[in-house]
Amino acid sequence: MTENQVKILQGNTFVVSDERGDIEASRTDPTGLFSFDTRFLSKWVLTVNGERLTPLSVDDLHYFEARFFLVPGTGTVYVDAKLSVIRQRSVGNGFHEELTVLNHNDQPVELVVRMEADCDFADLFEVKDALKKKGSYSKQLNDGKLMLAYERETFSRSTAISSSQPCVLDEHGLTFEIKLGPHGTWKTGLDVVTGVLGTSDGGDEGPTLAWQARRPRTNMTRNLAQWLDEAPRLECDWEPLRTTYRRSLVDLAALRFSPISAGRHSLPAAGLPWFMTMFGRDSIFTSLQALPFNQELAATTLRELGLRQGTRIDDFRDEDPGRILHEMRYGEMTAFEERPHSPYYGCADATPLYVVLLDEYERWTGDTKLVRELEFEARAALNWIDEYANLQGNGYVAYQRRNEETGLENQCWKDSWDSISYHDGTLPGFPRATCELQGYAYDAKMRGARLARLVWRDSAFADTLEQQAADLKRRFNRDFWVEDGEYFAITLDADGRRVDSLTSNNGHLLWSGIIDKSKAKAVVRQLMGERLFSGWGVRTLAVGEGRYNPIGYHVGTIWPFDNSFIAWGLRRYGFKEEAARVAAGILEAAEFFDGRLPEAFGGYPRSMTKYPVQYPTACSPQAWSTGAPLLLLSTMLGLEPLGDHLLVDPALPSTIGHLEVLDIPGRWGRVDAFARGRVDTSPPNRRGQAR
Amino acid sequence: MEPADGILQFFQELGRREHEPLLAKVTGSVRFDLVEGGRTDRWLVAVHKGGIVVSHQGGTADCVIRTDRVLFERLCRGEENAMAAVLRGALVCSGDVELLFAIQRIFPGPARERRPLSSVGGS
């Protein structure tokens, strides 16, 4: 069923319909027009002379626009196409639909065209959990519009439906009685306008929030063309990489989300369509991945997350001073505090990663102005690490939710219930101090020290941070090291014991630089060994662990995003060829998905399945999967800012052949990177056999 | 206004802060329009890089926040969350939205029901 859904969107406004363009949502069925996490249309069904239509084809013109070609009747065996209907729909502040009816006969026809409309104003959370509404509905016909509305105390949401051509309105829809001459055409424009928080424009006091929340549909085609035009150009012998690169850029454009406070700027939302909102972790990781290709996403992410940084202790929202948010939502349940997402802060990695992104952003752009502007936020984030995250009292970053009803249990990126386990499969208690959090904290302190010296002119603070980082590194390499396996434990449990399963998190540790040089080789051996590396990529959990399952969400599948950071980590410690092998595996997998990497795919050995088995998820594209090829590209090219220069030190799989990335933006202006594939990434037993 | 008014106390206390670090980067004016029955009580908060001047009066402002007195009293006591109230339409904002995000930091957090977890840990 989801296979045949058509999805178009702009920011957090999106339409999910069937192939006819119709919407017939049940309470739990995720179709409709959605905006600000609320459904604004749950029924939108077109009939001609009382008959439903049959789709001939759908054109996905752009991510924000689709065109449906239809004929009357539902008989699928034989279609008598004396009439055809075209619906062209584009998303803006609601959506606009151009409805065209064509008469192919040489006789005139009289038709009754009817659009049924209704709305349940469900919160996205209600659609997920099938909850009941507490407010009241109303329907009004005025001013040539059908107004559907929902109210609960001061909370109001409305949908206004109107037509450019005369029609008869009733509470259930619009009716057109039309006459078409021989080979005649009839057209109307239908507007569905969403209303959030009332519709007043504010008058003298400046525009209201409701007014500013409107997202007019302007120049979307030009906007996309400009986005593609500004991105670096990629030339390559290996065609699938060109496809993947192009796909990533277009998907990243679609994933742009502009919070009300950001004006024209946008940041990457987490996933399309259900996660089209700000997520601390996803927005930061994606911004990091995209830095060599686009730097505005990072700047907006830093500003907007900074604006919403935690300032108080609030158990319901798991908020602390300095903490960076996990997720922001705008729907009814959030508004009435039945869900904590206004915003919700329960995530332990976004805060240190915020400082990591700020530093990496400066290295690429030289934008010390923003670093100065965000000094307070960065210091508060660094302070959170020591002041509020030390839940085990041992100096490690740990998490345990204080909102036990609707808060998140696992506040690291592997956030499913069974993602963190001992070798024998048992689950540790809370608080948990997962290893990658220590890596991020170490990196945040080192990078914070650099910024303190360079921009904030506070060398005493820089010294302190460096001392703390060195101390953390020393303790970490002692406390987390699983001696007999020669890798780092996934976490310390509540008693400070090592939780000893072998996981992909070891790769993130390389990325953050917390691993002692003397231990790096052993860690890399594990990452590239058969238990973790499938041939396509590094599994989340190693074969042989109690909970290993090649199609388990965080316990055996392969995540492209995870692998892109693992590859970066391998490069950081000088393991160029291993990084190229990971990159080759993931990019070759992308070919099977037409360039759009899924969130995760199965951890089966490559030699067994021959193709990557997709893990079913509701959202595609996912932002950090979209960003993965971008980070893999910069990793393979060995792109590294050094002062006002960009170093290029390629280690490219031989399968890619020749690669050029032109006009890479940064503090150097624009520069080009060239590489030739020389790394043999074929499995060890097939080395030397030329492709 | 009665002397024991929580709102009056809140604004008086706010005015006594010489410098509010949470607003250190903020410059702009916010007017709170507090509605009760047919009356509107207006407070103007002018912020200049963290320095705060409060006056019990109207006047033009970069950002206007309108709500009823009962809700505002609850905000002053940390019993309401300003951003949730905005989503609910109980707190209506016009003008500069960034100022709304910034100024809501002056409201206290909710009273704690238990000790913070960080004081529980061992060794």
C-alpha cells in the first residue's frame, strides 16, 4: 500500500495520497495533508458523474509537485477513454490543485464533477497511536469557501477550501456541473489553505506567529535549480556514483526545513515525511556530512538549536541548562503537554556534537563571527557535559530519562529498547554511559579548546578543557577496554561494569579521536573483521553477540550514516584503505536503491545475498542516509581544511576510476579535487582479479 | 493591582536584575499584554545586551506577547511552559519571533518533585 503512495512536500507541509491523487484516511492511516504535525485534510476524493477514477500514470515532477493522469471508471480491464482528467498538485501553504477535464469525443458532454472533503485534524502522534480527539469540529460555508475547523480551548486549526471556478459548496465538498464541447477542456484551480493559530495578520503590532507560519508557494522550481547549481560538480567514470550524488543533493533539498525563527534559512530535518522537523542529533550529523558541499545548513542548525537550548531543569521535557534539544513538534498533544516535544531534550549526544559541529564549521568556513555569536551556547553545552550528564558520578556522560511516561529510554542514536546489551544478550540497567558519548565529549572538549584559544581568547578555559579531555581519554581507554576481545565496551552499566558486546560504536570512537594510538589497530581489525564487516558495511552489532539479528533494527543491520562516520574515523587514524573499503561497500549498495540509501539494510554477508536487503522503514529519504554519500566522498578524497587551504589526499576504490569534485566551497573560495581509484576493495580472496 | 500580586513581583524582580546572562545577546523590546476581563495590563521589557529595563506601561515594541493574567501568573511560577502555551494559542505572539524564544528564558522551570539524578551517583 505504501508502495503506491504519492508524497509531495515543502518543509513540514506534505501531502500523502494514493495514485489517483485521492485521500481517504482512517484514524490510524497516515495519508492526508499535514502541516505543523497536524492533519488538515483526511478526505479528498474526486468523482466524475459519481464514479471514482482510475490512474493511468503519475508524474513526480519535483518533490513539491506531482501530476496525476486519470480516466473515469474503476474497471481495470478495459478503459473507454472518452474523457480524461489531470490533477496537478503543488504544496505551499496547504496545497494548490489544478484540475483539468478533457473531452476526447466529438460530441458535447455534461458532467458532474465532485470533490469530497473532510478533516479529522489528527495530531501526528494520534495517527501513530490511534488516540481519540478531545475538542470539537465545525464546518462553515462562507465567502465562497468551505471552512473546516477544530477547536479545543484556545487551540484552533482550520482548513479553507475554495475554487477558482463557480461551484456548489456543501459541508462535504464541492460540486461542479459542467458542459464540455466536442474536444473541449475545462479547468479549475482548487486551493486548500491551512490555518494555524488563527489567521489574523497582526495589524499594527507586526505579523503574528500564525502569519509567519504560512509558507507561500513561490519559485520552488527556481529554488531547486539554484540549490543544485550552487553545489559542487561531480565528474566520475563510475555512473552509479553520479546518480547517487545527484539523488543526495535533490533529497537534501527536499529535506530542508525552515523553522519560523529562521527566516529564509533552512536546516536539515530528519526524514521525509514523518520527521520533517528539527532533531538535534539528525540535524547535526547531516550538517556535518554535508559541510564540504553546503555550509548554510550547518550555520542554520547551530543558530536554531542554540536559540532553543535548554535553560532550566524540567523533568517532563528532560531539559537541563545547556542541553541541546532532541525533537521539536507543533501538534495538539504537544500543545496540551500530553507529549513533551515543545521541545523535548532527551538525547545525550546532541549537546557535545553541537560543539563538534561549531568547530568543524569554522574549520571549513573561517566564519569566526558565528563562533563568537554562539560562545555562550557552546560554553553552556560544554558545561552540561560535566554538570548535568555525569549521572553515574564517575565523570562519564550518561543518560536516564526523568520523564518515565513519554520520555525516551535510550538517548543515544541506537535508541531502540534492545540496542544496548551484554555479550550474552541481557540488558543493562540505567543510567547508561554508552561509549560513543565519551568520544563525542572528548572531541567537544578538544574542539572547544581550539575555539576558546582562536576566537574567544580565553586560553585558561582552553587549558582546562584540554586537561579534562586528556584525563577523560586516559580513563576511558582503561575503563571501557574489553581486554580479551581488544575493543571498547558498548557502555558502562549503572555499577560501572563494562557491557561487553562488540558494536559499530567503535568506529565513532575512532572518529572522535578518543582511542589511544596503541589500541587503534586492534579496533580497526574488529571493525573490518568478519563479525562486523559484511562486505557492504559495518554491522551495528557483531555476529556472535547474543542479540545479533541481521534484520534487527540496531542489533545487526547496517546503517549507511553509521558507516560514513566510521569511514571518517578510519581516515582520522590513518587507515585510508579500510576507509575506502567501507565507502566502496556503502556506495555499491546505493546502486541497488537507485542512489537513495535507506536508513538501514540487512547485515547478511554480502557473499550470501548478493544484494543489500532493505530494512522496512516509514521514512525515505532519511537525512543522515542522504548525507552518507557526501561524507563518504569527502572521506575518500581525504578532504581536510588546513588553515586557509583545503588538503586533498585521496584513497579511492579502484572501481570508481576517475573522480573529480569541482568548486568545493570554503574559506579558500572554491577549489577542485581530483582522484584516481587505486585501492583494491574486492574481498581478500578475490584480490588481484581485475574487474 | 493588589500588593501580593505575583505578576508585579515577577516584573519587579526582573527589573532588579542588572544583567541577565540568558539574554546577553539580546537587544529589543517585548511588551506583555495581560488580559483580564475587558482590561489589559501592559508591561514593557526593554533588553539591551542582557541589561533589562522594565516599565509598567504600553508603547511600541519589537515583539508583543498577549495572554490572560491567570496563565501569565502560572508562567511566573513555573507552572506553565511558554512554548507549549504558544502552540495552544493561549499565548499569542506578534512581531519578532526570535525575541519570543529569547524572552521565554526568564520564566522559571517547574518545581522539582525529586532530587536531580546527578546527586544520586556513587564513587
